[in-house]
Amino acid sequence: MTLLILYWAIMLVCYAVASKLRDRKEKFSFVGMLTNAVICVLVFLMGLRMGANEEVTSNLGTIGLQSLFITVFVVGGSVIAVHITRKLLKLNKEGMPESDTYEITEGEEKEAQTGGAKFTLIILAFVVGGMLLGYFFIPEIFENTDEFQAMSGNWLVVGICILLGLAGFDLGMGGKVAQSFKGAGIKVIFIPIAAVAGSLIMGAVYGLVSSLTVAEAVAVSAGFGWYTLAPGMLTEAGFAVAGAVSFMHNVIRETLGIVIIPVAAKKIGYLESTSIPGVAAMDVCISIVERSCRPETVVYSFCTGALMCLSVPIFVTLAIG
């Protein structure tokens, strides 16, 4: 919760500062490139941490396969639920009212799709590169990899703060977010609720067709990509296998979101893409959402991530009793 408050504060302060500098917008054209660079550094660092984490690399067998399957179910559930909700709210693919008559030209659409695919490949390359270096070299450099995990965890928080500061500054330069909050109204709540409900429902469905019980599967799906909290809660409660599956599932969900958002936004929908990464939708992925969608989509992304963050301890506890 402390980090959530910190992230909100940084974004709001940087947004406020940028809103006072809009008449000098041309002097800050470098912010976009700097943001992309910070994203690449962050996903590389995340890759390093995953590659150096023995719990991740040692569970790539049966548990890893089960984690992948439940991720497909859970993320698919969120995307479908958000898609249905978007249609009921009469919002178009870009998350705007269907009455909005703005037409994207063929050239703009092609450029957006090409840019999204290119950004996805760049992110994927940094994640994979980080994982390989983390697996082969970090254990050689650090006798105790827990020391690296603790140190890099602090780096990650600093990096996220910088990223959110840049995102807030960029949004402040555009000046559309405040209007988006007013324009979205109550609709901004329905999308996050749908994303949470879709994950939990499909988690229960997975429990019916897998070796996990329905309660365990729902608890795993309620991790929402928060791999430092949900797995510990499950393991502490005596659900060792479910705890291991939860850890891998949450790592996969966050990584999948980072990698696939640019393509999912163009192929499926802007609002649907915000439901993929889980909790990371409010921090690591928020700049990716801004780059891949409309600036207004950040409102939905932050609210989705925040609701999922608040839901983790509630639904994991309810699921396992």
C-alpha cells in the first residue's frame, strides 16, 4: 500500500509540473525516447531477476506447464470479460464512445500495428536476454543470489518510480487525462471490476479440469500478477503446490502483459490490453499502455491495476479459507 501511494504521488506531481510547461512542449520531446529506454532497462532487470531466481528456473517442468495453462485461462477470462463490458458500455475498440466519429486512416492503422509489433519484439528481446544473463552469470557473480534479489528489488522500485514520473510528465504535457476521468465517469469502475471477475471465474473453471481444486485455482488466479504476495500466502497456509503454481503463474502473467500489450491493444482493444498484466497495469506497464494506446487509456490501466492490487489479499484469503 505504501508503494501504491508513492506511485500515485510521483505521477500526480510530475503531471502537475508538466501541465505548467505545456507552452514549452517542444523542449521536452526527448521524454518519449527516455521513457522507452527506461522500459527496456526495467524489463531487462526483471529478466535478470527471473533468470537468477532458482524457484523460477527449477519449476519450469510440470508446475511451469500448469502455470502456463492457468495463465491462458485467467488472462483469457479477463480479456473476454472486459470485451463484453466494453460492448455493453458502447465503447469502441479505442475505448471511446461509439458515437465518436473519428476514423483511423489505413496508413495510421498500418503504422500503429507495425510500431506495436516492433516494440513487442524489442521488449521480448530484453526480457529473454536478461533471463539468460541472470541464469548463467548472476550465480557466478553473487555467491548468495538472495542478496542480488534484494538489491535488484530496490533497483526495480527506483526504476518504476522514474518510469511513472516520466509517464506522469508525458501525460501532463498532453493534458487529456483529467478530461478523460470526467468523460469516463462511472465507466472507469466497470472495466476493472470486469477484469477481476473474469480472472476469478476462469480460475474456477480451470480448477474443474485440472489437478488443482477449485479453491486452489481461484486462489492462484487471485494473485493477479503479484508474485511477491499471493504465493507466500498460499505456501504459509499449507498449499505448497498451489503456492509454486501461483508464483510461476504471476511471473508469467506480468511478463506476458509487458510483452504482448502493444499487439493486443491493436488487435483486440485498448481496454482489453490493460487487463492482461494484472497488478503491473498500474506501474511497470502503464507507460507501455500509454505508448500502445491512447493517453486516456492510462486512466483505465491504473484503476485496473489498483483494484487488482487491493483484491489480492481479499480473494486469496477467501479462496483458501
